[in-house]
Amino acid sequence: MAVHGPAMTDVARLAGVSHQTVSRVLNGHPNVREQTRLRVRAAIAELGYRPNGAARALVTGRSQVIGVVAQNTTLYGPASLLAALEQTAAEEGFAVSVGSVRNLDHRSISAAVERHLSHRVAGIVVIAPVESAGEALERLPKDVPLVTVDGDPSRPVPLVTVDQVAGARAATQHLLDAGHRTVWHVSGPTDWFDSVGRIDGWRQALLAAGLDPPPPMPGDWSAASGYRCGQMLARMPEVTAVFTANDHLALGVLRALHEFGRRVPDEISVVGFDDVPEAAYFIPPLTTVRPDFDAVARASLQMLLSQIESGTGGALRQTVAPALVARESVAPPRR
Amino acid sequence: MAVHGPAMTDVARLAGVSHQTVSRVLNGHPNVREQTRLRVRAAIAELGYRPNGAARALVTGRSQVIGVVAQNTTLYGPASLLAALEQTAAEEGFAVSVGSVRNLDHRSISAAVERHLSHRVAGIVVIAPVESAGEALERLPKDVPLVTVDGDPSRPVPLVTVDQVAGARAATQHLLDAGHRTVWHVSGPTDWFDSVGRIDGWRQALLAAGLDPPPPMPGDWSAASGYRCGQMLARMPEVTAVFTANDHLALGVLRALHEFGRRVPDEISVVGFDDVPEAAYFIPPLTTVRPDFDAVARASLQMLLSQIESGTGGALRQTVAPALVARESVAPPRR
DNA sequence: AGCGTCTCTGTTAACGCTAACAAAAATTGG
DNA sequence: CCAATTTTTGTTAGCGTTAACAGAGACGCT
């Protein structure tokens, strides 16, 4: 099997030039006569020649591949990010190699990065939303272009991130603006920076309004944990507004409230985060915060490419602002 | 930048052997003295040597990378499949390169495959759920190990697929067993084989029960289209049972029924497909069919690896049976 | 005409690895 | 203990590409 395709020399022979000239045509080198270029192009087409990326990577030391390290690519956020990243990379002529990882601990991340490095990827994007990932990143080889997404804001690493704080503040403010006296929060796992940021933004908004934040209820992103928190919230008559750290938590909360006969938004308002495509079809349609994953992907790729091209490893930072999407799960509190 | 790491010769020098011996240790060749092996291992560790995949790929003609061509990796099914595929591949020492593609038409697929081929991937997995993909696959080079997932059952290509027909039949039968006189169906896009299979299974179950299948209502997998179909179903008093081609469609249907005041499951029963993690928290919790994505991933990778190793390109076929998950969205019809 | 300066093309040498063969060392059998 | 084997190691030659340099024309200037 594996009938090897034609190589550059075959093209060269057919076109009556040297293989180097073929290489020049392929790489868009300027100093090639138009006529020659055409002849080479024709030969390439005739033979169905396809350049060998491995050989190129060997001699240049870099492949046209970007490695991505991510955890649970089944979650909506990571999956969207990954897809967007891949699209953007493809437009720039890069392939994306995924190294998904069960746990975001030190060892797993290092192993995934190692795998990428041994394939000589041009750069690495780490979707590293948890604390333990940060440590792993610090001891990585310094000469590899690297960008982290949703990582630790306090580390000196190039970072692109959704402005969790601003998003959470907007969500909370939206509820306060509707007239609620305070806002409860169902958070994500507290070792995720996303969660921390959202807790922060929620707290900021309350404090700015002179309110004392109630204790956040910790969830784990899943509808199941949202349901459990919702069961508690449903039994607390003073609760009129809830901000959940993502839409799936909100779904669980909605379900619990429904079971307890507490009507949304009449008795309790709910705001989520992520704007999953189904959020508009929850009962009731969910007001939520929409992060722009495309923008995040574009920003991180651009940052990575500029590192790859320039060789500088600057520790930039870029933040993408999310937008509030108002639907029917928010209403003024009943007097 | 790009301080090149140590190469095999550096390791060899440090260990006092030839680079070939290092290569043998690395590839687990049997005829190496234990003592030598240890010395080489030590040198590798000391230098932090990492083999150069590009060089290896160049000389062997195959890299340790598997290319995946997929469409919308944001959907739950494809995302789960991709994640599972990546996990399994990693265990076998393979990296996964994703070539996601906006449309599953001829050109896009060919382009994605081309990209993979020029990186000399060891094999390709095509998640090709639509008709137009099949054509592209037929004109692919025959010497590349290839497996399709959820592809065209009528094509002579190695194929792993969820048994859509059986799943749909089980769902429909479940509703009939509950006592419903017939079952309506909200389908996926009809150019997806998944949809076709599910329509088929639904129809089979009805015909087997001596019933005349009502016209299926075409959706596009989204909650939005489910909602539109749901609005129609809600106004049809004779409808007591609906099987939707996936859970998101079901969500839209549930929402429409709710809006029209038709209670689920009291007045209308609903069954979905996919068992997304949130399905248990829909209102009401959704009875659905759960495909085993891990099993699909394992089967396809195994099939691909056996092609890679043996060189035979046999057109195998493997089917993974899904399981019905009963929740609260199904009840007997009211008399 | 002679000479420097472009533009275009060819030649040669890596890149880091494995395959194939060759040589050396260790082991066995009589 | 020596020849015949077997095991272990080394040597050489690519894999297909780009980089660096060298050569050949074409052109313009003095």
C-alpha cells in the first residue's frame, strides 16, 4: 500500500527545470520567469503533486500545524472555541492538532504539550481554564510560541480571554435594573478562572449598588448541579433573582423552580451565561450573556501567528467583551 | 527563536553509542543489550531529547497523526465523537488533526482531505453524515487508510455507524407500547444519513404495528426548527406522541407545546435522540435514545489502525447499538 | 567593448531520522 | 578450542524539502 506520490524532482523533470525552481514557485518566490512558473504549475497539476509537509517541516524546523490543548471539548464553550480556532487556522493555512486531556493537572498538560512539541508544531494554544494548568505552563520551553485562552490572568503568559467580570457584572446589573433587591449566584467550579471571574463581576455589581452579596452556591457547570442548587433556591421565599455561571446550570435551576411551582420570571428571574443555541427555547427563553468565541479564536490565533513570525514572545493580553442577550426569563419582582 | 533541541546524534554521543542504536531503543527494537538500553535512556532523559516526528515521517512516509474531517463540531454528536476519537487515538500514540469544514460538499471535503494528505497523515476518519460527502470519498486516493463514521451505508467504504434505525425503532416502539395510536416524527435534515435512518426506523416500527405513518416534519437539528414544528403539532388535537430526531428538536417542541398549553406527557408524549447531558433537566425530563459515542470512536479507530498496520483496505462495517433512556416525557395517552 | 548589476536558474549541502547492510562481539556445539 | 551461529552494534545511504551559494544571461553605463 502507500504508493508514494510524485516528489518535487518528478515535477521538475516534467517541467524541464531544477527542483529548486519548483520549490520557488511553490513558495511564491518573486524571481521566477512567468513562463517558467506556468510550466511548473502545469506539471504540478498534471502529476497531482502535493508537497510533503514532513520534509518541509524537517528542513524549516516548523510545521504548518498548531497544537491545541483543551480539556472537555464536549462542553459548549470549549467546543465552540475549538471549532472557531480550527476555522481561523485553516484560513491562515494551518492545520490544528487537538490534544485533549482528561484532567487539567500538571502531568496531563505537560504530556499533551510534549506530544505537540515532538511533532514540531508551529505554536500551541492552551485552553487552560483552571489553576493547576498554570503551573504546568511556567516550566514549558520558552522558545515555543504559546497563547493561553481563558487562563490565569495573574501569570505573565500571552492570554486571550472573555471578559468574565464584565459579562457577570452586566448580567447582575440587568437584574438589579429590573428592580430586584439582590441577586443570587450559582457559580461554576471555583478552580476555573471563568467561575472566579464571574463570581467577581457579580459581586462587584452588588457592591457597587451598596448591596451585601449573598453566599454563592457552587455548581460544576452541569444541569444536574444547577438542579440541586435550584431546589434550595426554590425554597427560599426571599430569592427573586438568580444569575448562573452558565446556561446549563440555568436549565437545572429552571427545572427545579418549575417543580416547586415557582414561576419564572413572575416570581423569580434567571440569567445565564454562554448563550448556547438552545437557550432561546428554554422554558422560559433564557436571558443570558453571549461571549464571542469567534473573536477569541481570531485574537488568539493572531497573537500566536505574530509570535511565530516575529520570534518575539511578548506577553500580550487581550480581552473580548461579551454581550447581554435579553429574553423572557427576567422580569421586575412582584411587590 | 526556535533553539533547536538535541538530536539523536547528541544522545548517541552522550551515551557512547551510534545514533542507530538510539533509534533502536526508541522504537523498541528487541536486539539491544539491556545495559545499552539503560545508558541510552539515561542520555535521553538528561538531554531532554524529544524525537523529531517530521524526520521520522519523512523517512517512513507516515506520521503518527490521524486526520479527522468533520463538519459542525459544535453540535453535541460530532463534538462527543471528536473528543472520544482524540482520547482513543492518544492512547494508541496518535495525534489527531481536525479539518473541520463548513459544508459537507464535494469541494470542501476534498480540500480538507488534501490538507491532511499533504501532512502525510497515517489515516483519515471522515465524519460524513451527508449524501454529498460520499461522492467526494469515492475519488480519494485508494492507498490512504480511511474510515467513515455515520456515512453512506450503501457505499463500499469502511464504515462505523450508530444503528439509527434500531434506535428510532426502539423510540417509536416505546411510544406505541405506552398505548399511543400513532407516532409523529420531527426529522433532521433529509440529506443526513442519520436523519434518513431515524425516519426509516420510525416508519418500520409503525408499519410493523400495522399503522400508516403520518408525514414526517422536516427540521434541521436546531431547537428553533423543533419549535416551529412544535407549533404545528400543538394545534393538531389528534397528536399524542412525537419522536424527534434529536434532543434539541425535542426541546423546541417541548417549548412550543408548553406555550400552547399542551401538557407533556399528560397530553402529548415526546421522545428525543442523543441523550445530551441536559436532557434529564428538560421540562419534563426527556425520554431519549443514547448512542455510545465512545464505542463508535473505539471501533473506527481500531478499524483504521488495522488498515494502517496490515495495509489491507478491507471494506468493513460496524454498527453500534444505541440504548433507550426512559424518563418522564412519555405517558399513556389520555382516553 | 568592457564591466558591474540585475534577474533568473542550477548545484550542493544540510535537516533528523530509519532501512539495509556490514562488522564486531557474544554464544553455542562439537 | 575453533568454527558456526546468533546477538548486538556501527556505517552508509537515502527520504523530500529549503537555504546558501554559484553560474549564466540580459541590461545599462562609461
